[in-house]
Amino acid sequence: MTPALLTGSPTTAPADNGGSERTDRIVGLVQRQGALAVLVTVVLVALVAFPDFRSLDNTGTILVAAAPPMLIALGMTLVIITGGIDLSVGSLYVLGGVLAAWASRYGLVAALFVPLLVCGAIGLVNGVLIAYTRMAPFIVTLAALLGARGLMRAISDEGSTTYVVENDAFGRLGTGSLLGVGYQVWLAVALVLIGMLVLARTGFGQSVYAIGGSEDASALMGVAVRRTKILVYVCSGLLAGLAGAVNAARLGSGVTVLGAGMELDAIAAVVIGGTLLTGGAGSIAGTVAGVLLLGVIQNMINQVGDLNSNWQQVISGTFLAVVVVAQTVLNRLRRIS
Amino acid sequence: MTLLEVAGVSKSFPGVRALDDVSFTLRPGEVHALVGENGAGKSTLIKVLTGVYRPDSGELRHHGRPVSFAAPMDAQRAGISTIYQEVNLIPLMSVAQNLFLGREPRNRLGLIDRGRMEREARGILADYGVTTDVRRQLGTLPLGAQQMVALARAVMIDAQVVIMDEPTSSLEPREVQTLFGVIRRLHARGIGIVYVSHRMDELYEICDSVTILRDGRLVHTGRLADLERIELVSMMLGREMSQTRRQGFTAFAGDHTTDDAAPPVLRVTGLTSRTRLHDISFDVRPGEVVGLGGLLGAGRSETIKAIGGAYPLDAGTVEVDGTHLERPSTVRAVAAGIAVQPEDRKAEGIVAGLSVRDNIALAVLPRMSRLGIVSDAKIDAVVARYMTRLRIKASGPDQLVGDLSGGNQQKVLLARLLATRPKVLLLDEPTRGIDVGAKAEVQSLIDELAGEGLGVVLVSSDAEELVEGSDRVVVLRDGAVVGHLTGDRVTTEDLMAGIAAAAPSEDHT
């Protein structure tokens, strides 16, 4: 399912650049599958080292906990491939949760529809500003981060009012499961698969890569640059809102204190997954590996009883640094060849 | 029957009348050269033809009918495609994706059919002499192949008109011939081609007709075969023909007086770097211009970069004025008096977003400051001196370099190098992509600088420039020295012979 963007395999290549093509291929493979390889290694270590890690329960815990970050990172992958960044998603996640819990008194549809509407609209504003005024995504989405946080505080009276989920059907979305796997995991899996298909096999997906590769060239080649950018930020907003709603359903209330810094975790997962922060290349498969990797590390640290869970941040940070250095080295390798 | 036509078009920008009542006609199956100095209005005319600009007055006609393009996409939909000087594709996407972006073949579900896309891409590109794996990232292909992909893409969208803006500026001779083969096929299919180039040989080889612009006005249009080269050049320059003839094609005065007994200011010995450079040695004496000749990829730019400390070396030494440069680095090279003008002005030279003043001052900041505090007065003096000296045409020292013409950008770069008071000047394609007038000025400058005792190493793909500008030529091929031209043998014929003699076959290993 991974788009074959970074590959090159020799079929009819002239003999004299076979060597560089081989390097290309290996570099591409490491860039795309590096996170997966690390994930597999870490999981194997965990299986041996932590007896509890093996239990089905624990696997379920990891997956359920990873579902909301996965949704956010999915949107972030699209944004980063276009060469942008979306800092507002952490705030939108919290806002989405509070809105969902508040709206659940009006029924299931409202509980899902209100956060999506509001977060989607903020994503739309982000997208329109970025696409039409060519303002830096960093600044635009930083403004949205602050705005959404303010909105959430206003609704929750500075966080002193906690809305409780008052709709059983909505609550079951967060707690129920199918075939032993939580609904939100199924939702994340479905959206990831749709995301992969869209990115690899639709015109929109190609436009996302093209814009990140070269915005000017894309415009000259007839890519709808503005529309694509707007759509990408709308997707990111919608997914963050959805992630918040799903989380509220699981917790049974809109929690106002969690979620700060979620945007940075998402960016970390995307970059660890091999997507270039400069845009133009990357994959959702890599992001999935990145999200799971961060989740597994968290889980392992929780199992080491006497280790402060903040160490997870230190380890994630280290991973991120290693990946960025590795990316730089790999790119240089490719250029020299 | 005309394919594309502009009649009496004018276009003004604040302070400039870029096009003044210009008419231009393109017929089916015609290869039409569009020539003129930079600032003559070529780019503006192309942008009018492709819907980037709308003319202030005058009419654009497509198949005889008046049209108005609101955006480049409208022109593309009408069958007008443009190949830009710098390849405008997406380097990180695959060859096939670039070829089909926006027009990907779909399967029954409306999803992109990758298999078919790659098959079709292979078929199409084979026609253009590109036989690489179409799944490769475009950016990993040689520039020539990338240009072919751009061309294939342009033609694919049922183009009736293809506009090529200096398509050969980054191609090797062999690739140029492939390009010409493609142009001839397009010509046979009745596609009209607008061909913009500064290279006379190419124009006469491939073009049927010519339109010459100067200062935004139409100077001449007609069959190219009816026009002598010397007439073409003089019309572009607006000089008297006799004057052009007397001056030759370049502005170089001839040999420089060098003292053969003088010790070399630059001595390069045994430069070797992986597979790219093999045991390159030569000397440059003060006041001498030594040319590096050879084809693209012969190792000329690598040699320049290696001397400047910007290319990894496995072996070899560089001596300036008898002083050995230990472990070459750019900082050491600059300190020793080596100034390098890189080949890619935009990427490695000027800083487009800074002013003329700041660009010139960049390299001398350490010398212009005391205890880390920069002296503005000293910088202003240096900047003023070089702006006058090099005849830099800018509204003032504070104008952004990005807004200057290519020729003036190049002069700003030279000013920066000269401000460091170098002993050796390494020039890699100093006149590439700049207009004829500025070219002549840069060439006379090189002469003057050598006259003042600087040692100059000159790399130029323009054989005439190389031969007329250099006192001696070192011929390179595949990263090795294969010949020296001195005295009477510094001629284009001997240069070609030198390169050809060293190249028994086109095969690489």
C-alpha cells in the first residue's frame, strides 16, 4: 500500500548508473520501512523482557490508547507531505472532546456532528488563510491553537465545568468492542486504509505529494494548489475533532486538561515514520509505525514500575533526533551516488 | 493559417515598457527562434503567450480567433505548453507520476491505475531516448533526462504549440541532439515551436524563422536562413555590423602579457577525488587566464570546487603564491586568496533576498569589522567602489539582488569576490544565462582583472568564449587532463580536436 515514491528498481536502466540506482533503492527502503523495523525490534525486546506485555489485554490497551493519536497523526501526515505543519490539532482534540461531551445530551448525531463541524471549520479557516494569503502554516495554525484553546476554556468555564457524556450510544462508541477489539481501533484502521488509498491512488493524493515537492512547479503543471491545501487542513481539523470525540466517548466526559502537546507527539510520529518534514515524500504506513512505536515505548515504561513515566518523553525525543539524523545521512548518501 | 499570433501587444510594468507594439506569428510546423538580450522582452512575450501576463493592449489570437488567457492553465488547455529553463517538475515524485500528474489513467473504480501509468510512461519516454525505470524518483535522473520528461509531458497534453525557454542550457551535446530529434518529429507533426536560446549554433541548426526583440520592440522577423549570423548579432545588440565584425563574437581583447618566468600564483598538483578527478595538475601565472575545456561532466566544475576547498579530495595539493594549502577548506582557500564564482549563481552564489550592498559585503565582513562590530562606512566605501568599477546597474546599493537582471547579479557576485582582494579568481561559467551586452561587459572585466595581475581560471561551455578569453587551455575529459593548448593552438578547432581526440567513443564505463 505504500506509494512507490522513494523506490527505484533496475529493469531497463543503463548499466552505468546501476550502482546509484541500487543505492537509491536501499535508501528508499530504509526511509520507508525504518520505523517499521525499529517497531518490530522494540516489540520483540518487549515480548522477551516484559511477561505482561504478551497478554492480549495489554495489546488491546496499547491499540486503544494509540487510536486517537493515530487519527491526529493521519491528518498531520497529509499536512506535512504538502510541506506544511498543523500546530492546532492538540487544541482541536481537546475542544472536540469537550464539545462532544457537551453535545451528547442532544443525542449521538449531535455528539459526533458538533465537534466535527467546529474543528472542520477551524481547519477550513487554517487552510484558506494558508492557501490564499500564503501565510506560514506555522503561524496560522499557532493562532488556531491559541484560539481553539480559548474557545475550549470559555465553554468549560476555565476548565471548572466538566461535561459528562449523557448518551449511552455515544458512550458505547468509546467502550464497546467488536471481535475483542475496541471500536475506536476499528475506526482508526478504516480511516488509515482509506487514507492510504486516497494518497496513493487518487488525484488529490498525487497533488498532496506534488505540492510538497515543489509548489511552483505544481502550479505550472496545473495542480489545484489552493484547493488541495485547504482540503488537507480541513482533513487535519476533522480528524483531530474526531479523535477528541472518540476519546471523550471512552472516558465518559470531556476532559480539559489532557491533550496539550498532542500536536507535537503527532509531528514526532509522522517524522519518525519517515515523512520528510520539508514535504514531498512520506507515507501513512510509516506514520502508523511511528505512532505504534511511541505507544509501545510508553507501555513498556509503564511496566517498569519504578520508572517515572516522563522518561517516555526523553526516549521519544531521542528517537526523533536519531531519525532526523538518519534521514539527513540517507539523503546525502543518495545525492553523492 | 496561423497557430498562435499576437498583434500589436504592449505591456508595461512600473517604470518599464516591457513590450511595445510587438507582433509575432507562429505557423504550424514552424520552429521559430525568439532572440534578444535579457530585458529585450522575450520573457514578457512568452508570459503573454502562456497566460501568465495579460497584455495592456493588443490582441492574442489562437487559430485566428481572439483569445484571452486568465491563467497558465487556460493556455495549457488551449494546447500551449511551456518548457522552462529550469526543469519545472517534482524531483521527489517518480518519473511516471511526473509525466501523468493531473492526467493519471484510471481504473473502473476511478482510482489511479499505476500499472498502466508505468507501462504507458515507458512507451512514451522510449520515444525521447529515456530508458530508465519510470518508478525512479525524477530528481535522481541526469538533468538531460529530466528535460526530456518535461518535454514529453508538454507534448502529451495535445500541445499544438511548445514554447522552449533555453532548453539546452543544462544539456550535454548528445542530449541536445536527442532534443533536436524530438523537435524535428514535432515539426513533422505540425506542432509549432517557439525556441528561445542564446546559442547561435543551435538556432541555425534547428530554427526556420526568427523574431528579434530589442528594448521591448520588434526589430526583425523573417526566415532565419536569410539572415547572416553577424546580422543577427548586430540586430540583437543594436550595434553597427562593421563594429560587431571588428570586435569578433566576444569582447575579449586577446592575449595578456604574462611573464613566463614569473612563479605561478596558483599551482595545482595531482588532484584526485574518487571517480570524478584523476591526477589533475596545472599552473596559473599572475595575469594569465587559463581555460578549462571539456564537455559537461569532464570534471571542470569539480576541479574549480576542489581548488576552492569545496570538493572532497583523496589526493593532490593546491599552492597559492608558493604557500601550500594544508587540508583544503573553503575558509582556508578564501584566506589564501582564492575566490570562486560557482556555476549555479542562484543556488550557490547570490543571496536573492539581500540587497546589493549586503551581497557584496558578505565575504569581507570579517575584514570590515573590529571586535565583531561591523563598520558601515568602510562597507559603503567598498560597495560604492565596486558598483562603479563593475558598472552594476541597480537603483542603488539597497536594491534587492533578486530584482536585478542575470548579468547584474553576476557582477554583484564578482564584486563580492573581488572585495576579498583575491590572488586567484576561479570562474565557472561566468556568462551563462546572461544577455549579450552583459556578457561582453563581464568578458572585458575578466580581461581587465587579468591585466591587473590576477591569476584567472575560466570554465565556459561556450567554445568561442573559452578560446578567446584564455591564454592557455587545459583540456579535460572524464576527470583527467588530456591536452594543453598554448599559443597559436588556442583555437576552437584545436579545442574540439583535443576533446574529440580524447574521446574515441561515447561509451562510459
